[in-house]
Amino acid sequence: MKGGTGMGRTGLTGLAGLVGPARRRPAATDPQPDRMPGGMPDGDGVPEEVPGRAAGPSPRGGRRRTAVAAVLAPAVVMLALGLWGLDRGTMWRDESATFQVARRSLPEIRHLLGTVDAVHGLYYLLMHAVAAVREDELALRVPSVLAAAATAALVGAIGCRLARPRVGLWAGLLYATTPFVSHYAQEGRSYALVATGAALATWLLIRAVEHPSYGRWAGYGAAVGVTALLHEFAILLLAAHGLTLLLSRVTWRIRRGWGCAASAAALVLLPLALFSQGQSGQVSWIRTPGPEEAEALLRAFAGPGDTVLAGTLLLIAVALLAPRPRTGALHLSAVALPLALVPPVLLYAAAQWQPLFLDRYLLFGLAGVPLLAAAGADRLLGLLPLSPHGRRAVAAAGVALVAAAFVGQLPEQERERLPASRGDELARTASVVGRLARPGDAVLFLPLHERRVALAYPQDFTGLRDLTLKRSPAASGTLFGEEVPAAELRARLARLPASGRVWVVADTNVGDRWIRSQRAEHAKTTVLGELYREESSVFVRGGAVSLYVRRQAPPPQARDRLI
């Protein structure tokens, strides 16, 4: 059956290099894996060759098949969870920005990036290519679903390479079943792709440390650079990887290769970082983080429920206090702990001076948590004297525990797929306008950015006149367009027929106090209030649609008294 064996090995070659640790003869000073009777390394699932044993299937081939399964299973689970409930029936504000920018031409996107959102430029270009194939909410989110599946696979591959297949399997499944991961796997923004880039860069770092070469370091630097271009804060990954190498006491040659690659990645990001400083007003709303934000991030990473959180922290403690023997160039804890800890700590500290701390900016570091938890579980279960069949049962038991944790967090998973899981529901707001407004009516957006409702769902605004629009978003190189001054708005309102109706689409997340603090927005409300009065309102989550009708002019004798 020689041909059959050859076919199996060929079919697994592509993933074998991803998950299979480089095998070398251990030196006398190398830590040795725990071994079971018969020369079998604990948990490898593949016996070593024993002199005199009849030839059979390749042990290495068996390990590769196990490792490939440990990588593919998390990817399949993540893909299924990502597609589950993908169509929430509405975009929210951030997704609407992606949607309307992706549909612009390349010159229009370039014009926009010179004014605003330069930090998302690479992502917008990617989504422009997606929009050329299909323009809808599902297409908007599919790249994030695929990216999350790839990240789950990479987490599994890292666990296989630094520990053993069952650690990779558990870690990948833990990543895939985390509600925080599902949230951004189903969102039309860049964060899931950033997480994929960070996981890929981490895997490339491991490969480069194992077998240093110019090509491997170049690949690592390119992965970090592209990931940082997708989101600037991903550059914090370099700090995590630098600590990994410091803890691992690697050779000077490896430190030099990493330093060159890291410097190249930082130089790639530098122009964007300098340019985006001029657009920092976009994030001026972020507040200085405190203990509440830190706890929220901890729960996002390790589990929103108290039981799952406690179990995850316990397993991480075991992984750190009783680490597995190091069997390769890097120790799992030295890779996973800095990945999960360093970016959040650095961003939290920096945010005390420049508030920029948001959990979604740090999604890329979450992968370290399931790796540590899986390593802790493996360490506890490794204390049991097990036969080969028993080890398979342990692997299945670990999967069952992950499934139990998923069931415990099922309400959180279900909430992530509801329209209310985001800050607002633009589709509901737009549908109110589409149902109540008539062709020829006018519409006014309060504040300016609420025009995103019409940009996301233009069909509901067909036939309505935008009272304040001066130049469209695409023509002005902005996200929401340019508006006319108050004097022009007054003139436009005065020209409406006496029976004319004005629909005000308002963002209820901003209060009257904020509106009064914005000169242009306060002027809009003042002019409207002078000429029109509110007759009725319909409130939806995050927004309101109000009908305004013209105020009746006072009778002639009243006008004379006023004069």
C-alpha cells in the first residue's frame, strides 16, 4: 500500500509545515518530554521507532494528521459560528462608514484619506475590492468571518508547534468560542483581520527563531508591517515579541534578525503614524480608562461569566506556575503571556495621557489567553498516568470542557447576533423614514454624522430633499458631506411650501448639551425651531425620527403689535 501512504503524505504537506514542530535530536542539556512506557512521548500520540518492530505507517505522518486535525477543527468551528446569525438586519455606525467608503471610486477614497480615516486606508481598499463583487451587509462581514477562522487555525498551529496537538486543538477551540471574538468576526471593520495578521506574525516569529534566515525574517517583518497598516496599534505586537525573545534568551544572531525585521516594520508604519496625527480629532471622544475598562477587557479576553473567567484564570495560573517542559526554540508561556499582556498594559498606560484605550483595538492580543489556558489544562491532565487510548479520551474530554464553556456563554453568543448588540440600528431608523415620509418632503440630519443613515440605506430616502447638504461626502472627501451655513438653511426652509414637512433624523446618543456646544449644530436647531415646530417623534435604539411642520404665522393685528 505504498502508493496510498504517499498520497496521504502529499495531501497533508501544505499544513504539515504549519503545525509540525521541527524535529531535531535533543542535546544533553535540552529538557526532555515526559515519556510513557514503550518510548512514547506523553501526548504526542506517535510512538518512536523501536528496533526490531515491524514496519508500519509513518509515526511522523500520524502526528501530522493529528496536528492538521487540531488546526482545521477550530477553523471549521469558527467559520460556523461566524456564519451563524451573520445577517443582523442592520448595520451600525462604524460598519456604515466601511459600507459607503468601499463603494467609492479609488480617487474618491484617496481624497477621503487625505481628510479623515487615514488609519483605515488599507482596510478600505480591501473592502473596495469586496464591494466590486457584491454590495450588501453580508459581503461586508464575510472577510471578518474568514479572518477569524484563519486566526483560530493559527492559534491551533501555534499550540501544536510549541506544545502538542491537543494543546493546539483546545486553544484554537477556546479562541473560536469566545464571545468577544464572535463580536468582531461578524463586524464589517478591520479588527478581525488585524488579529489574523498578529497571529500569523507570531507563528512566523516562531519559525524564524527555529530556523533563522533572511527570508523568514523578511516574512515576519512584512506580516507585522501589513498588520500595523491595518491598524496602527498592532505595532505593539513588536513589544510583546521583543519580551518573548528576552525571556527565551535567544542568541545574538536571532536578536539581530528580529531587530532588523522589527525596524523595517516600524519604518513602514511611520509615515502613516505621523500623517494620522492630524486626524486625531476622530478619537477625541474616547475617555481616560480606569479600573472599569481594565476589568471589561479582562472579561472580554477570559470570559464574560464569572465561572468561565475563574476557570480560565486558574488554568493560566497553572500554566505559569507549573510550565510544560520546553521542547522547542521558544516556550509557549514566553510567547502567549506577552501577547496577551504587553499590548493592553502599554496602551492602558499611554491612554492616561492620550486616551486611546478601546477593547477592539486590542483584539489581536487575545490569542495568548486560550494558549495559556490550554497549556494549563494540559499540565493538569498530564499528571494522570494514561495509556494511548486514555490520552485520546483526555483530548476528547478537553473538547467537551470547551463545549461546556460555550454552552455556559451561549446567552452572550446569542446577544452578539441581535441588532441591539451594537450601538445603534441604522436600518430601523431608515425604515421609519421610508414608511412615514412622502416624496417631496425634506430631511435634516442632526447632527451632521447622522447622514450615515441615508448613506447606508439610501432607498428609504428616495425622493426626499436634504435641506443642509452642500457637497456630497464623496465630492467633499469626507464621511458625511459638507453642510450649508445657517443663513442658507433659513432660506431653504422659507422656500418650502406652507404644507411642506421636514423630517429630522437625530442621533439620540448625543444629548442636547453636546448639540449646544457645537456651533453649527446649535445653529441648525435654532433656525429650524424658529420656523417649524415638532409635531411627532418615533424613537428607535440610538436614533429618532421627528416630523416638523411650519409654524403658523400670527394674524395681521398680532404682527402689528410685534412691530
